[in-house]
Amino acid sequence: MKRVQCALSIYLLAAFATQAEVFYQDHFDNDSLAVNTNGIGGGAVNKTIEAHSWTDDGNATFVSSGTVDASRALLYSENVFQSDEGFKLTVYYTTDSVGNLESHNFSFGLISSDTDLSSYTNYNPFTVTTDVYSLGVNLTTDNGVGARGLNFTDGSLRTTLDPSGDNVQFVPDSSSWVVLDIGPDGAWQYSINGVTEASGVIAGGFDLSKSYHVVVYGQDDTSKSIQSLKLETYNPLPGLGGRADWLRGAWGALWLPERTYNGNIEGVTIDEFVTQIEDLKTIDYVQLGLASPNIYSPVHMAPHDLIESFWQGDMDDNNDPINLVVPRASAPDPFLSYLNALNDAGLKVEVYVNSYNLLARIPDSIPDDYPDVSARWTAWCDTNTTAQAFINSQPYHTDEVHSNRPYMFCYAEFVLKEYAVRYGDLIDAWCFDSADNIMEACGDDPESGALDDQRIYEAFANACHAGNPKAAIAFNNSVGDRVDNPFSTATLFDDYTFGHPFGGAGDMVENETLYTYNYHVVEWMRDYAGYAFRDDGRTWNDKVVGHFFPKQSTTSWNAGKTGCLTDEEFVEWNSVGLIDGGAITWGTPLIIVNLENPGYNLTLQPYALAQLELTDAHLSTNQFPLAPNWRRADTPLPDATSGQSYTHELTDGFDFWDPAGGSITDLLLTNHPSWLTAEESSPGSGVWVLSGVPTEPDSIGYSFELQAMNGSKGASRTVELVVNEIQPVQIPAAATTNYGTDAVAPMVSAVQSYGAATFQIAFDVVPMSGTSIRSGDGGGSTTGNSWGVYSPGELGNHMMIFKGDADESVEGIANLRVTNFNASGSSLTLENITDLSFKSVTIADSQSPNDRVVVVANGVTNNPGGTKQATNPFVFDLETLAGSASVSNFSLAVGNASTTDKWSVNSIEVSYIVVPASSYSTWASDYGLTGDNALSTADTENGGIGDGYDNLAEYALGMNPTNSDAGSNEFVGTAVDGGTNYFEYVHSRRTDYGAQGLSYLLIDSTNLVNSSSSTNAQDQVLVGPAVDGYEPVTNRYLTDDPVKYIKLEIQKD
């Protein structure tokens, strides 16, 4: 847990000691390759081997000088770097293709200074040339598919360490990144866009005594560019137990609905639960059930095509699905929404899976809701050719005794790995229940300590690490000793203990004996500083973290109306188990967990929330008392957009606090973007504002340190910030198309994507009267998608070009818009795609003496008689002509009546920005709020007196912060419905309130003296249709109480 490093100086020293040293970093700021103004480690050098070259135009761009296949060039760091610890290389790149296009080569990596790169004349040093010492990634398939991936060349022989594509493949047509790690003894790993592709060890090691250049190689004329290069010291992946280090001193809660099968989970949200625990500052994570417990293990809460195929469309007598044990792929992914909601709330996620997975735990007790799934799963494994090839790929996948053994390996390979790769680092830990039953029953031995006896354990762990190599793993191998070590023996793949309590599934403290056994678990974690196995004489498991998974109720892990511990005992158990480094996941009871109950309620029982609040209050002052504390496990920052003002507030007492009751006196930034600052909004306000205007030309992610200070005492928190770029897209006409006489010609881009959302950009071309827009290859530098004006009677190439003797033109090119938008379950809306602008137009064949092109952009004309263009094709900058970064319309025309004034349009470039959601800062900016007036706590109406609604309330309720409009979007009244009398309170709510981190809390009480007695305890909630992004929420209360006071409280993450 990150808060551990804030509490004691010993942890701070350890944290700072592991900070990576950055040797070289270049974002290519259009300051020439030789100059690295805002970077580290010197400039870069272009080495033209034949014709082509690299240049710094805001990216490191590969410049084509012809179409000869052998044209090629190197880009390399001016300086060389050496590290005994190893290297981590991060490269952001774009390219049009990663396929086998003629001689297209695009590679990058490290090359030893033994090779003089200034005189290098050979071909790709990462795939072809073998007289270099290099390690690098090759994105393309030229010279054989086997060379695409990661290659090592030892000066005489090239070895392909991994042909990419097993887990993830290189991506064309969008900014992507690759991370390559090489450590001592030759340990390597690389990832693509955050997904681990492969890892391994170079036989004989990698020579770290050498010094290395960072090198990029390009060949052929396919587009390629580098947005940034970064070389730093190798930071090895944590080993056994190290992956669970964040769990030390951490606690979490379980959220587990039941009967999620047959479509019941579709549309179910976690939002109310997340809102309910909003004020818990010290909670670090939530456990989610990917696969259900006990006999319900085949039921999964996340979609999966293979598992859905076992449904086969089966319906019961009521025409309801049966044998459907996953949410359908046609519905939004509920599990992804849970992961995102928790991540946005600053919480990590532990995922629960029952190790029986798709197998029937008790074959004679298969629930009637999915009677055939297990049989269909095993039949698929037995008959599918891919599955059979996989089973036969290793001798340990089967044996003659354990008939279910191959199905366990198939689950890891075809189900678990797909989930892990899909959700990546949104999952921080995996715990596998019932391992002691099914894995032992399939031939594994958790106690032997021998790899060959733990191959199923290995397969499950490897599948999880395919998505996140840093994810912690735990297996339930029963309980330990009642007197000595209470934890069962760790396997070679346990990072932390599952921590099943003594006493089975009942009341774990129903008598004094059971109380003693289970209290012994927290005492053990205290006595061994949070580690589980420091007593057994073995060293390989010394870092395995002690973790306990007790029930909060007397009946089950996720339900029950009675707590098993008193409030005092509950706080004591947490204090004893956590403060010295152990971890506890509480089986927290929800009110109604059965999704087949129309009144299901997936929020905490009141007594459970009360006990968590007591624990939170205790830990916030006593767990780390010597320095400021940070809230939860993570501090999420909203994305920034290049060129747009960025503002985000962090508040003393909420995001961080002094456990002694003092104030945060400073907020320091380390290794942060140069444009970002942190300042207190006003002295003593406690509101610290991160702000600035991003200047990055391309999308990029930053990881940096924030340090909350109380005098000389400081606490660090690593945060991540993504800067999104302005997105350009080239839009040609549809190939070889006549749009029709006097018809508007709509031109539509290729499909664009942002996260899960997809959309296209379109505009309209209006031809001159009596003509049509027509596309086709008109010769010269045109293509089948080039277009011009067609006048009736024209033949041949004249049909697809602008002609001077016909005085051809288009009346307007306008109506920029987003079309075919599909959110695909994401929170993105049409309103999030903004700032559409015509950026440039590419004109073909306008370089001849009589060619003249007239362009009018935003009413500004380039030349009434037009201009001849200098190159063919020519890119005409519309923004420069208009003197504006926003061009909404333009027109084109010929400039003279010459028969040789002939040219075409190849494509039109449009730019847009995706704002992840309509953020508060955007809203404030739209109303002209700046400085202190833009703070969420400001209330600026009536000359600064305000109207009683601060900016946050006006933002959340859809009001105008510059007008005195108090109460305009709320009203109260009474209603009678079905003979029942209600008091009604209606307010507006943003439709994207979850994505914006907004919580609307209705707090009611029977008097004004005592604090609230309940929150969001309405008897009925009705939500009306949304208008302009806001929906009316009607909150109804029964009129049984003679007096009731209700307060609306709005909070924002």
C-alpha cells in the first residue's frame, strides 16, 4: 500500500532508493534533433544510409526522399549509456502499417557503442545485420514474420526472443507505445500499449558492461514517426510476495451480488456502493467476484464469447435464458464498469475466482439455471482442435489418474488469460478459492515446493500475469494451525495468503474457542510485521504477505443482518492486524444480494458501514501518525488535453491530511510535466490546485510524485496523468463515385476510436449549380478517392477534376459533424468530441504554369485569381489562411479560364479533440470563470456575495454560476400515488455523474440538533428523461414522520 511509505522515514528512504534514474529522454519539441531543450541526456543524430532521413518536426519523423525500397536511415542518441542494473526503454510511435509492405522496416532498441553508427551502411541492425550487439523490437514482417517481435543479436547471430502476437500485437494508425526491460542475467520483458507480450531470459545473459545508444531504424517510404524516447534504469518486476507489497497495511471490502446468471447481472451497477463508501479515506481496495463461489463457480460476471457459446440460445418455459452464465457480449460489460468505477474512486481491485471454474463442483447438485454448461465446456475441450493442440503441447497437462486435469489448464489458457489481458492493470490482485480441493484433486501438491507438482497453480498465475505482471496472486489451500502459524503453506506462486478463517462458512466467533483461533490470525500478522511465513525455515516465501479474509456477519461473507464482532472488537481486530503490515479483506454484508429479487439492494448493511466508519476514523489518526497521510491506494487525476487549460483540485482533509490535526503547508511536484504547477487557491483554504496548459504535440502519459507537506514532514504519492492530443484525420471521397447532380456530397472518415467508443467524422461538399461531385483517378498524383466537379457532357479524366474553362467550383465545404457514434458501453458521449475544424486540403496536379486554385476559408481568400502550387501534391494549410485554429467552412474554385487549369482534391484533413467527459474545469471555462472564481467552492453571483449555491452545486444541478438562480432546478411538493402520501424533493442530476465522480447525497434527520441519521434513505426514487445532459430525479419520502429535515449534499472525487 502506498501509504506505508508516508508513515515512517524508513519506508520513505526505501521508496526513494528505488526511483529509476533517467539517462535519456526526448519528446522532440521541434527544436532540431541535435537540441533536446526539455529533455535529458543530450540530442539525437540522423544517419542517412540511403536517401531517407529523420527530422524533428515536433516528432522524430521519417522523411521519404523517393520510393526506392532500400532507402533507409538511423536515428540514434548522441550519447551512450551504461548501467549495471539494466535498462528500461519506453518508445511512443506511429506508423501506417506493421505488415509486409515491400521493404517497410521500423525497429528500435539498444546498440552497443562497439558499432560506429556514424559510418553504419548496412540494413536493419535489429533483424538482418548480425555483426552488431543489439537488443530491439521490430514492428514489421519484412524479412520474415519470425523477425517481428523482440530480437537479440550477439555480434554473430540474431535470435528472435519472441515473435509478437501471442498476447498482443503492434498497432498501426494510432499513437502506441512499447516498453522494453532488460535486467541483470539477461532477464527481459516487453509490453505493447500496456499489455505484456512476453518475458524470458537471454541464454548467457546480456552484457551490461557495455555502453549503448538508443537507436531507431526506418526503411522504405511507409509513414513512421517517434513521439518520445525514454531510457532509464531497469526496475525489476517484483518477485514472489513483492507483488503484494501494496497490500501491507491495507484493508478492503467485498462486493458480491448473487444469482448473476441468465442475464441478471446485465445493467447492474456498483455506483450506489461506491457512493456509500465515499467518505472512507483509509480503505484501499474492493474485492469483486469474477467467478462465483461454491457450486456457482461456472457463473462469471464478465462477458466471454467462448462461455457464452455454451448457452446455445436455451430458454425455459417462461422464455427466460438458461445455461447463460456470463453477461451477453451484446450488452455493456458490467465487470468493466465496476473496475472503472473503483479505479476512478482511487481504489485498487482484488478479483475472486473459485478454482472449480467451469467444472461442476458437485456433479449431482448442478443448479437448474445452467444444467449443461459444465458438460459443454468439457466437450469443447475434448473436441476443439485448438484446445486439443494446447492440451497435447505439454506432457504435464494430462495424466492417467486425474481426468479433470486438462480442463484446468484449458481454463487458464482460454478463459482466465483472456480476462486478464482484457482488463490489464485494472486488476491488482487475484485470489483463487477452493484450490486445496480441485487443484489437489487434479494432481497438484501445494506443499511440496516443487514446480512439477504445482503446474496448475503455475498456469493460473501465468494467465493472470499475462494481463498485469505486477498483479498479486493468492490460492486458498485451507487453513493453517490453530496454535502456531494460522496460514496454510504457500505455493511457489502465492504472493499473499488467501486467509480463510477457522470455522468454515458459519459464525467465525460463535464460541470462545473459535474467537481465539481467528483472533490469532491478526496477532500473527502483527507479530511478524505483516508477513506470513517468517517462521518456517525457508527463505523463498519470506515476502509472502499475511492476508485475512474474515466475515463481518454471523452468516456469510456477503450477507447477514447481524455482526459477528462488537464495534469495539471490530476496530481492535483491524488495528492489530493492519498497523504492522498485515492485510484484511472484510466479507462485507450487502442488504439484498439476490438479483432475482426485484428489490435487490447492493449497498452495505447499516451496521457494517458503521463499523467500517469507526475503523476508518481510528486508522486515519493511528496507522501512520508521524507524517501526512494520502487517501486510499491511488489518487486518480483527470486527463489533460494538449493546448487546453487544465485544472484539478486536491483538498486537505479529503485527499490528504495530517493525522495530528494540523494543516498541509505545501504540495510539491517531482518529475512532473514542465507546464504543471501546484498552488493553494488562497492562503489557508486547504484547496490545492494543479493547473497549467499542456504543450505536448502528441498523447503521452506521465508518472510523477506529489508530496504533501506538513512543515518538514512529507508524504509522497505517485500519480499518473494522461495528456490527450488533438486528433487529425484525412477524409477523401468515396472511391469512384458520382454523388449526383446538384446533390450534397457527404464525405465520411474511416472509423475513429476512443477507448471502447467508435465514431466517424463527416462533412458536406455543395457543388456549383448544375454539376455534381465525382471521384476517381484523374491521372497524375490522384487516386480513386480524389475528386473534382463533373459538368454534364464531360468525358474521361475531365469528370473528376476542377477545370478552368468550365469555371468550376464548389459553393461550400462545411457541416463538420460526428456521425455513427457508438459509446459501446463507455461513458463517452457525442458532446465529448469537440473542436472540429478543417485543418488542410491536399490538392493534386496544381503545379503547372496555368493552374490556379482559389481557396476561401472562414471568409478569407488566398488570392482572387488563385495561386499555382509549389509541389505536387500540395497541402494547403487552411488554419494559416484563416488566421484561426478553428475553420468551420471553406470553398474551392479555379482561378482562370485556361483549358490547362486542371486539378483535383486528394483529401481534406479535419482535426478534433476528445475530452474524456465534460469535466468541471471545462464547464467553469465555458462560463468564463478563472482564478479563484473557478474553484468548486466559489460562489460569485451578486458581486461576490453569492446566491447560496457554490460552483460545484451549480455544476451538478445544471445551473448558471454567473446568474443568481438559486433553486431554479429543484422543487418540493407532495404527491399521492396508489393511495400512498409522499413528500417529494426533485433535483436535476448530470447524466454522466458517475463518470464525473459526483455523488448526490440526501441526508435526513428528525431534528436539527443531532447529525444525520440516514443517507439516501428515500422510500422511492424516480428518474425522468434527460434533457441537455441533465435528468430530473424525484425523491419520495413517506409522510409517516411528523417532522423530517432533508439536506442535499453534493460531493466530487
